[in-house]
Amino acid sequence: MSAPDPRKDPRFRRYRGAAYGVYILLTTLFSIWILWSVGRSVAAMTPEKPPNATQALTFRECLDGARTLWTELESGREKLVNVSPAQDVDQEWMRFRTAWLERLRQRESECALNSREREPLRAVFRRLEGVQDLYTIHAVQYAGEVGGAVDALHDAFETAKRSPGAGRLP
């Protein structure tokens, strides 16, 4: 028979149990707090879908609206490279994204996308939102991975421009 582990003195069994209980309680509370915070954050960034409008727009108006939303999304993405500091791209994108999603949801409600004859429109709006999701991933990756390098490059340009050997640059 093996000797009992001297680190597990039976006199302290109650205290070990209490320590495990406190640990599990604190871990559970922390996990619930994180889940609550993430849930609130996601809810704040994702506007609700309004009810369908009483008078639906025509197919053409809905398609033109989707194209306008696409143009806005693309121009918003192109503006990301001009955000300074570049590490703030993700925050700037989230502000743009939330406003854009509100316009998307409003247009969806005006277009009666649930009807069978509007299936092609529904596909357009679904793809439009999918592209927006990919752009969101891109913005976060750019801010986290590339943003620091871009900011350092801008700083290097400014330092070089101010150096005595630069002369008079425009």
C-alpha cells in the first residue's frame, strides 16, 4: 500500500473543499460576466429588424436600394486605409457598420423579401450582408495585424522628413 500524500493532510480537507468552492464560484461569475458583456456588445452593434412596411417597394426600387447600399459599403471599406492611427480602423469600421446595418434593415423591411417572387432579391440582400461580415473581419485583422506596421511606417516618414539631410521637401 502506498503512503498517503503528505500535501493532502486530512485535517485541511474542509479548507481545500472551501477553496475549490470559492474558485469555482469566482470562475463561474467571471465567465457569466464575460458572456453578458459580449452579448450586450453584439446586441448594441446589431440593429433589430423592423417590421415589414405596409407598402412594399417595387422590385426595381429594392434592387437599386441594394446597389446603393453596396456602393456605400465599398466606399466605407476604401476609406479604411485613410484612418489614422491605423490601429483604430476596427473601431471606425464598427461605427460605420452599425449605421450601415440600420439602413440595410430598413431597406429589407421595405422590400417584403419573404415573398416567393422576391427570392432573387433575398439572395442579393443575404450576399450583401455576407460581404459586410467579411469586411468586418478584414477591418479587425487590418487594425490588429497591419495597423501597427502602417503607423510605424507613417512615423518613419515623418521622422525622415524632419531630419537635417532631407533638405526642403514639399
